[in-house]
Amino acid sequence: MAEKLQTLIAGQWRHASGPEYTTEYPHDGSTVARLHAATVADVDEAVQCAEKARQHPAWAKLKHHERAGMLYRIANGIRERSEELAQLQRLDNGKPIKECRALVASAASTFQFFGAAAETWEDTITPSRGDFLSMSVNEPLGVVGAITPWNSPIASEAQKLAPALAAGCAMVFKPAEITPRMAIELAKIAQMAGIPDGIISVLPGKGSIVGDALVKHPLIKRIAFTGGTNVGMGIQRLAAEKLMPTSLELGGKSPTIVCADADLDHAVAGVLYGIFSSSGESCIAGSRAFVHESVYNEFKSRLLAGVKNLRVGDPSREDTHMGPLVNLGHRASVERYVQMGRDEGGTVLAGGVRPTGSYFDGGSYYLPTVFEGLPNSARMCQEEIFGPVLALLPWKDEADLIAQCNDNMFGLASGIWSRDFKTAWRIGRALQTGTVWINTYKVFSISTPFSGVKMSGYGQEKGRLGILEYTSQKSFYWGLNESPMPWAST
């Protein structure tokens, strides 16, 4: 019997007022949970309550170190339930359990980091340019909204909630409709850590209903969004009507570059991990591999051997590399792109089909897929697939390589494999991406800012200054002059 979930709305654990729906385990299609979708009325109730709660002295008058203490307790609460949360994350979206454990650990570290950032936050005495003392302070924006994706829920939600709380804001969550569980569990942990009622609400449901209402609400002062580029553009259009700031972490079509002098053992392992971990359902997936022609054949041979060794299957198994895609509809989308690649003249070197056998029949599985023979201009090399599909592209001239890598609407991440520091630095500086990995891939630090360029979005997550995204700046001037201002003197 699937669990019936309640959610936290305006300080109360209850069912949302919309229709009931179910979530499914991608491994076998079984029903995981039943819950009610939120409505526009639920959004208004949550936001109105959040506005009152964030102005109440129980939250508004807290000193920085007192808010920090709550964030530390949230971090500890996540760690105390780490295995349980990892298993729930696995059921929500089908990620292999080892990846789920890493995401849970990342979420705990995020709250710990922003607790420390809050505790050590300093306002600024600015250099005086007259007979006055000047100061810059940052104040919480108010009630902010977060719209989060289904591929890495707990990490994405922590990266929005932690800096918002550190800044003194209240937050209303709209988790992905099909993966609501982690936001609900974070709300429980935050409540146990002492976050006042009303400061956090979680509103599951459709983005076209809940998300739009959240963005349009006059009391929402900022939206933090992670998801698809088209949806992000729609959010930005709505936000413009209110002159409301947003941060948008959107799609990617990240290039990885293998230079002639690369350590191929490291490069092969890194490219495999960069595209096939998380079943390719990652905005930073290294989906275009540009390999120098002098090592292309050897790299290809090693890569294909590595693909054969990847274990696709039950995400509950400790030795699984790739679990299922998130649902059957998304698998169908990936399959359409693979057919598109064939139609465009590409050759499938590995995968390109569903795994066979009754073991896979109930799930949304797809094999790791490698193409060659496509130009960078092909749609399959230009558009985000969000699945386990890699395009191999040989290169010879560095200037042409950089031009091809940058010839894409996205600019989220990139990777470079080279033994030469100067080569890696030169290419890295030329790439139009927010993150560059050199001789590694898909590693993160909460202390290092993360953002995109071009159609991959803008605004900063992570990093100590990520708190600023949830604040407004205010300047103070104290007059120190002994005599009255002379303007009106006679």
C-alpha cells in the first residue's frame, strides 16, 4: 500500500486542496506515494502566512548566530536520517543508492556551510569620501520561492533553502510534481530544528498551476529555479512584470575536450562518469566529447570497453552504475533523440536501445549510448537530451575546437583533459561556460560558486556570497560635520 503523504502548508501538516495523484518508482513502475496537488488558493495561503511569519520577532529578530544554530541543527538532522533519506530519494527518482547517499551528504554540508556563512557575516564600513561615516548592509528580501527539479531534489532544494534561511527569508517550495518527497522531508527536519511555523511551506503539483501562481504572487520577492530552459524563460517573463529578481539554472550541452597529451585512463573514466552517471539526467552532463584526432581511435576503443562494463539495473544494488530514467515519458524523449541522431547520419557505437529481459520490463531503462559521425551542427549535438547519450567528435585545430565548443546556445559546464597546465588554462579561459573542470569532471564544492552563461541561465548558487542572492543592499550615512550643512546659510 503506497504511503499517503501530507505536506507543510502555512505552518500546518495537511493535504493540499487539489486532486490526489501518485508518484512511481522508475525501477518497476510501482506506486510509491499518494498525495494531493496544491492549488492557487494553497499558494496564496502559504505566501500570506510566510509574510507574517518572517516579520514576527521569533524570526525577524534573530541574530545571525542564532539562525546559524538552526542551520547547523538541520545539517545534523539530515545526517541522523541519512540512510533513510537516501532510500526515499532512490524511490522518488530511481537514482542508484550510492548517488543518493552522496546527494544527502551534500545537502547536509550545504546547511552547515551556510550556517557558518551566516554566523560570520559582516556588514561593511565603506571608505569615507566626506565628512560622514558610510556603511553598507544587506537585509532579507522577504518571502522567496523555489522551484526545483526531479533529477537531484534534496541537493537542489538544500542549495536554495539554506542561503535563504541564512539571509533571514521565508521560502515557499514548489518541488517537481513527480519527486516531492525530499522537500517534504527537509521541511520536517527544519521544523524539528526550530524553524518557526510558516517560514517554510511545500506545495507539490503542476508547474503550470503552482509554479505560475508562486511567480505571480505580489508578496514573492524572488524566484530560484532549476530546470529546463523554456520553463526558465517563461518564469523570467512573468518576473519581469514585477521587476522581481530570479536565479535560473537551466539546461546544458556541455563539451568535454580530450587533448593529444591527455592521460587516457583518467580521460576515459572522467568522460564515462560525466555522461553516464545519473543516467545522463544532469544539466552538466558531458554530452559532447571532442577528442584529438591523434588519440581518437585509442580513446574510442577504451571508452567502448568501459561502456560494456557499466552495470545497468536495480538502483537499490550497491554495484549499479546506471538506474532507470525517471519515467516512461522521458525515456520516449531520449529515444526520439537517438532516432534523430540516426536520421542525421550518425553511427551508434554502443547502446541505442532498451535493455532486454523481463527484469527490465516494468522500468524505464535505457542503455548507455555512444554516437560518432555527427557534425557539431547536428540537432543531437546542439539540443539537451538529458539522458545517457554521448556524441564523439574528433578535432585537430585548437581554434576550430573552441569555436565548435562555443557554437551552442548553452554554457553551463565543460571539461578538459590535458597534462599541460598552459593548454588547459588557455582553452578553459576561451570556453563560454560557467564551470570548467580540468582533469576531473562533475565534482563540486559548496564553497565554490555555480552559475551558467548564455541560455544556461544566470545568478549564483553556492559560495559564501550566495547569501547575497536573497538580500537587498541598503546604505547608511552618518553625518560627522560639526557645523550645519551650508546650503541654506546666508
